[in-house]
Amino acid sequence: MRETEHNWLANHPEITKEYRGEYVAVIGEKIVAHNPDIDRVIDEAEKIEELPLIMRVPKDEVLVV
């Protein structure tokens, strides 16, 4: 599990607004790639030696009840 990345994303809700509708690749506390096209994110992530966490930021805000 990528606990560092999950915690960092949970503590930075501005990511949701800035990268809405895009895939983001995160290593530690840094976004190393982002793009609406997952293939481009994967291509960028493959250039980095460490395996990133890749997730899709929803286009709309999601309310979890």
C-alpha cells in the first residue's frame, strides 16, 4: 500500500480542483505526471525508476455519505 501517497493526497484537497478529470502519478509527496490520457501518464511514469501511485481525479466533486 502506498500510505505516504494516500495520506498526502488526502491532506491536499486542492489536487482535486487543479487536476479535475485527469490521471495523476504520485511518488511520495509529489505529482510526477498528470494528463487526461492515462497512456501519457504511464509513459511519463515509466521514465522514473520508482513505481508511482496512479489515480484518476474525478471530473465532478463526489459526496460520500
